[in-house]
Amino acid sequence: MSSHNFATLRYTALRIGLFVVSFAVVWGLAYVHIIPLAVGASNTVWLLLLAIVISAPLSFVLLRKQRDAMSEQIVAKVDRQRERLAAHAGQEDGVQ
């Protein structure tokens, strides 16, 4: 199978991995008190939000090739569905 067959799965896995790495780095920085901890029990939420804010632009830059491959895969599927729908519509018009 071609590598484009799993482009969406690969991009999603890499995006989740980048988030996990960002969270681990943020957690480590908070653990050694380089970045401040949140107030009370909101520490986990604060760290999750900070990891999201960090991982989003990183994934935009670092995962460009995977995002483009995923886009090509989605466009190809949509085009096939449109062709199939047009063919079926043509068959229905021919029956009447």
C-alpha cells in the first residue's frame, strides 16, 4: 500500500505525539518551577492549555508535508465520491 493511504492516520498520530511531547516539556518545566503553577486544582488544566498553545503552531510548521499528503488523500476521496454520485445520477436519469 502507498504511504498516502494512511496519510490521515499518520498526521493525526504525529499531531497527538507532538501534543504529548509539548505536555511533557511543560509539565517538566512546571515541576522544576521554571514556569509558574496555576492556582489550586487548576494546575492540570493550565498545563494542558499551555501544551495546546505550544503544539498548535509547532504542528503547523513541522507537519506541513504530512498535512499536504492528508489533504491530497481527502481531495482524492471527495473527487471519487463526486464521480460516483454523478454516475448514479446519470443512471437514474436514464431509467426515467
